[in-house]
Amino acid sequence: MDFGRVITAMVTPFDEQLQVNWDQVEPLINYLIEEQQSDSLVICGTTGEAPTLTDDEKLKLIELSVRYTRGRCKIIAGTGSNDTAHTVHFSQKVEKLGVDGLLIVAPYYNRPSQEGLFQHFKAVAESVQTAVILYNVPGRTGVNLDAETTVRLSQISNIVATKDCANTDQLTRIVAEAAPGFLVYSGDDSSALPALAVGCQGIISVASHVIGKEMQSMIKYYLEGNVQQAAELHRKLHPVFTGIFRVPSPAPIKHALALKGIQTGGVRLPLVRVSEQEGQFIQSLFV
């Protein structure tokens, strides 16, 4: 399964009442594919505010996304939770919608052991036929999916990739030891180029909402051997990579989209919109 090099973890568009703005889903998808050159989209991930979406909202978002992409890019649905039974049940429902992959986050808050993590992902993968992508984000979940556990999971036939937000040491070990064909994606925008250097496939990105074309160029330069050009572009983009996480995501990237005329609304509590000062800072990144 080839998900490409730049995968955008798509925001969920809301209206003024913070209800899903269904009329904006298709324009947003078209923009991400046509203007920002996303190879794949993650729907209902962390950036899509999955924790505050109902299961019914998620199912409709995913179904519409599959329909609106019309095969132009891959659709990966975020179906993970910290309850294995619910993750299995929901993943089976989503699989029927025709997605290309399922992104399963490491269980958060309950902080399982490495064996618990292994058994969780194994149970989910064995319950579906669809490709499964692991998602390791210790800063949000409170637990690290260790390289050794990821390597074990890579032996399961339909666990095909990981999105890992750990350091490059961990990424390097996974790339070196995982099953043949297992894909490793960085989940940290500022690590996109360093991750390529240790053998990762690409990036599952937030910044690609607004600088996706530039990120594709950076990766293309690197893969063609133009390392200096890639590094120069990385340094140019780095303030955006880091600046859009200065306050809790996805409020900054939604503000950045609004600056480009793409209206995706606010964020649901407990997140809040960026302040005026924060908004000015985000605007300064694109001057």
C-alpha cells in the first residue's frame, strides 16, 4: 500500500455554532488535493478533533471524504481510542465505507504496558482486512510505543505503517528492523527532512494544509539528491513547522487556513480559538 510522501491530517470544518460544516468538506478536500498536493488524507485524526466528534459525525465525515476524493488520493480514517473493544467495533464499521487505511492511536490515559499495546493493536488488526497504520504520539497519550513493540507489530500482515512522533533514534531503529515493506512516517512536521535522511517514507502533516506544495518540493529535492536545496527549503519552512504548534493544535492551522480564505471555523472545547496576539504571530509566519 502506497500512501505517498505527504499525508495531511485534515481539520474538521465547523460552522459558527461549532457543528460540522458539511458544505465545506468537499471544498476543503479539493483544496488539499489540488492546491496543496496531498497524497493522502487522514480524516478524524487528532487534527480533526476526533475526541470531540461523535461516532455518527465521524462516520459521515469519512463516508463523504471517500466519496469526494473520487480516487484522487488515499483516505485514512482515524478509528483508535483507549478502549480496545470500541476501537475494534468502530474500525469494523469504518472499514465498510471503503477507506484505504485505518490510523490507530496508542491508547491514551490508561497507559498500558508494551505487551498491552501489542495486544491492543494486534486485536484491532486481526478484526479487519483493511491496512492498519500505528500512531505513536507520546506527548498526547502518555505512553511511548517502543521501537521493539513496533517491530513486533510490523510482522502482522495488515499492519503496514506507523506514524511516529518520537525522536530520530526510534525512527531509525524501526526503519532498520521492521518487516520488509513496512513504512515509517514522521508525525512531526519539523522532522520531515531529518526523517527522510534515516529512511522514513514521508510525513503525516499539519503544516501541509498551507505549505503542502513546498513540502512536496523539499522531499523531491532530497530524493533527487539535491540535498542542499532540500535543506534550504527546510530552513525556510521551519518557522511554520514550529509556529503552528505554539498553542494547542488545530486552532493555529485553522487560523492559517482562514488567512488563505479557507474557512474551517473554530475549535470545540476544551480547545479555544487563537487570541488576537497569537493570530498576529501566525500571520507573521506567512509574510
